[in-house]
Amino acid sequence: MSSQIAKKLMTDECSDGYSCARVMANAAKELRTLTDSAHHMQTVVSKLIATSSTGADETIRDLQALDHITQSIEGLAHFLDALSEDTPAGWEYPDLAAADRVKLEDMARRLLNAEPNCAAPDDRDGDLDLF
């Protein structure tokens, strides 16, 4: 995500900066979306394992590892939600250059969305999402 897009989002009529609480809540929402996907993958993998003839011990350990990852992501989401609730309402980030490190532009936009009803700008800086 380019700094230009971040500046456009920051100067949107909705806000002068990025609400710290909103950014944390947005990050928690992204993590919950990943958790939902991981739960789905666990179901798919479990069905595949049930029909395969591979060694059950190793497969069960792999499923346990996937479940641990899912629980860890969910734990981070709960942590960020709690932080967002405890963050004073007036706290804002004046600029979020950290969003430039997020390689998926749509995710960066969702993280920066300062207000739920603010529309993100439609211009793209050349990113191409293939999947």
C-alpha cells in the first residue's frame, strides 16, 4: 500500500488520524477471519485424512499443530479486542506508515479504515491480487 493511499485515508472527512482502538479492532477482525479459514481447513484436512491410508500418528500431530495455530490466532484476536476496548477514545495515530509493510493492499485498507462507514479510495498503485 502506498503512502499516498494512507494519506488519502487519513485526510478523509471521517477523521484527522487513525483511531488506535479502531486499528486494533480492525486487526482483531482480520485475525478472526483467518481463524474461520483455519477452522474450515481443519475440517477439510480431517476429511482427507479419514479417507487416506497414511500413518495416523503423524497425521494427528499435524492436525494438532494446525489446531494450535488456529487457537493462537484466535487468542491474538481476543487480545487486540481487549486492547481496543481499553484504549482511550482520543488516542490516534497521526500517520500509519506500518500499513506500507502490509503486502496485501485490501488488507492494509481494512486495517486503516478509521471509521466503519468511510469508503476507501478506489485508486490502486499497481498491486495485483492473483488469488
